[in-house]
Amino acid sequence: MIPDKEQLSQSRKEILASIDVAMGGRVAEELLLGPEDYTTGWSSDLQKATQLAYAFVRYYGFKDNVVLIAAEKNVTSEDYNYLVDQEVQKILQVRNIRGKKFIG
């Protein structure tokens, strides 16, 4: 996905939409191939979705139940990092389920 012009900031809605687009490859494979026949083809999309979700939580402060600390993983506590990891997993799961409902 290449933006039409350089964008200095993105809204919460835009970032979630970008995660939705990135998760679309997995949803498409599941719908077309079935859950038993996934391929590795969507792995770069998953990496992008994961990076966006981490930025969403860790740097942009878009999750209300996570303390607002914009810092790298190596300077925050294990408990905080675990909380961030849990929130990222939730975002990716919800966006994946949302994509299935939208397409299916």
C-alpha cells in the first residue's frame, strides 16, 4: 500500500484500517483455501499488521487501558511489555474476526 502523498500523522481510524488491509491476506486465504491450507504468502502482511498494532499501543497511546509510555521494549518493565503484547494480540484477533465478518 503506497500513500498518494506523504502523511505526517494518521488518525486512530486510519491505523486500524491499515491493520485491516494487512490482515486481509489471511482472511482471503482462509476463505479461499480453508483453515487447513494456509500458506506463508501473507506473512509479510502479518509482520506489517503486527508493527502497526505495536505502534498503535506502544507509541501512539491509542489503547485506553495501557499506561501512556512511549518507549522501546528494552526500557519498560516486563509487566508493561506483557500488557502491550496482550493488547497487540487482541487488536490482531479482533481485526481478523472483523475481516471475516466483512467478507463472509
